[in-house]
Amino acid sequence: MYSVWPSTPQPRDSLRVLVISPYPIVPAVSGGRLRTFHLVQELLRRGHVVSNWVISPDDGAMDWPDEAAKPSFRRIPVRQRIGVRRKLEALMSRYPEGPWECPPPACLASTADRFDVAVLSHGHVGRFAGPLLASGTPVVYDAQNVESEIVRRLAPLALTRLSGMRFRLDVWKYRNFEAAVVRQASLVTAVSERDAAQLRKLAPSARIELLPSGADIRGVQFVDHRENRSNILIFVGTLGYLPNRDAVNWLVDRILPLVRSRRPKVTARLVGSSPPNALGALHGSGVELVGQVPDVRPELAAADLFVAPLRAGGGTRLKLLEAFAAGLPVVATSTAAEGLDAVDGIHLAIADDEEAFADAIVDLLDDGAKRDGMARAARHLVEEHYDWAAIGERFASLLREVVMSRQGSNAAAQR
């Protein structure tokens, strides 16, 4: 299904926005999808016309939850790294693996001028910037991560020496690639001040604005977690993603046994898409592999603590914000909490070694008043700083600034 032009009249000041993503944004089952989904939804709610080009091998249905205002979709084939020839081609390319898999289609130059502005929703689609600019379409790069930094952190987690070498090569490729994309974009939006500072080092002259990720405070109800339900710890994330796999292994192998030695009835529930086959063997003995669920809110409501023992990654963790909004107390590493204005001991408990992490879990399970105070402070933080409605308004304003600036430049050039 694809249509650039709306079938019904739109408000005179509406923008025609092209959003390019390296994955379907519905169902919104991961942090990147959630961010793009909510930004698109907020644009639609403000009367803007959105087309979503998706680079994905998945041909499943993309069902938008609101039939009254939804984007149009177009699928762009992904270049798959299958077979020795393709793997060597990707390895020898000047592009990192993600952007190598997402080449812009030939039709881009002839269709891009039908949009007022294009949003690149991930570094993987950064190669679209050049053709879009050549067609006269201004580009906004929504930097959900600093990709060179996240790949650098992934290298030590590689499962084989060869994949570790490939990660280290991609760090070098990403630094050059990201710097070029950031320089090309009319505007770069960063999810945290830390990411913004790193991006400015790559391209000091670029315009970089803070646009945090958020939580749906109207759709996520605050649930009182003062009383223990079933001694349930919940981990939420794309389970096949390497940082999450490492976090789950650390939780199950090292942290959970320390907790269960003091609280034998504690169970860790693993919720998320793409669980690797190896996780199936972990089911039992205090571990429940739930997999993907259509709605994570009942899982959050039924749990006692949200745990995020991440030791690698980048950007910000939308799942932590969802837990904050739901009133679920959080224990996380400093890496998991990175980029959020959350304070240890007030909004969440932060611990970076297995003993401290286990101690924090037991401490919160034992202290209902502490859980309640922490949960209410975290919910207030989300309401004040991470409301998608306010973030969406800011995003729409930034896009309009970019469009008006380009129109002003074009008018000056014609005089």
C-alpha cells in the first residue's frame, strides 16, 4: 500500500513528511520502533501528512491503530547479507553493515520532491540523505543512537573472534559515515545531551537539537506496586538484540541466583520479540520466557520490579520510561539509565555489579514504602519531561523550521 498524496483535503499549513525507517514501526515492539511510531503519531494528530518508507524483508501487514489518521506505507527491499559473496561485499564496502543493507532505491530522486521534508529515523538509512538533498528535499536525521559508540560497545560482546573484528571495523566505518550524515542534514535530533555532545564532536558545525524519547502517559495507567504480587522481576526488550542477550544471560546466570538464595520464590519474566533458541533452555528454575506480547502494559502491571541489567548499548531506554509511567520500580545499570534525567535512589536504583544489583532487587522487594516513593517520583519525572505529546509538538515545530528555512533560501536564490 502506498500513496504520497492524501485522498482528503488537509489543513493549509500541514507538512508532507517522508519518514524512512530500517524496520516496520508497527507493531511497536522495540525502542526504535516505539520512538518512530510515537513521533509519526504526533505528526498525524497535528494534521500533517506522513508517508513511511520501510526498508525490510518482512512482508507482514502494517496495521496502524488509528484508521482516522494513519501514514501511507511503502516497502523498500533490504539488501540481505546472505552467502559468502554478499558477506565479502559488505565487509569490503566503505559503508557499515546497517547502511550497506539499506541502499536508496532508484525511484528516490523522482519522488522525493513530492515531500516538504524527509526524516531519517535511524543511522542505517543515512545513505538516503544525499539523493534526498539532490532532489531539493531537506533532511532531518533522527539520531536514535550514536552508532559508532554503540558498535564500539558491542565489540566485546561478540560471540566469535571474527564477528568481534567486524564490529571493530564497523566502528571506524560508522565514525566516517555518521559524520557525513550529520554534516549533510539540515537538522539532527539527539535523544540525550550525551549523544548530542558526541555528535557535535563528529560534525562541529551541524545543527543538533535535543529531542528525547518519551512515554505514553495517557495510555499507560499508573499501578500501585506497594504490595508484592508474585515476586516477579520483568525484563523487556528485543531478546535477539546482542546487548539484551548479554543482559539476560548476566541476569539469569549471575544475578538471579544471588537473589533467589535470599528470596527463593523470585521469578524473572523475559518479555520481547525475537528470542533466540538458546533462551528456551532457560525456561524454568525461576525463569519464564514469555516472548513477544501484543501489549506490554498487563505484564508491567503484574510484575513487582523492572530490571535492566544492560552492559552495552546506546541512546535511551524507552522501556525504562514505560516502567516509570506504569508505576513499576526499576533496578538498572548506569548504562541502561544513560541519557535519562533519572537520579539513583529517587527515580530508580542503579547498580553496576552483580552483587549490588541483587542487593538492590532484594532491598526493593522488602520495602514497599521505598518502592512506592520511587515509583511516584519516576511517574512525575515522565509527566514533566517525557510526555510524547510535548515531544511531538517540539518535533513538529522543528520540522516546520527546517521547511521554512529551505523555502527562504530558495526564495533568496531566485531573486
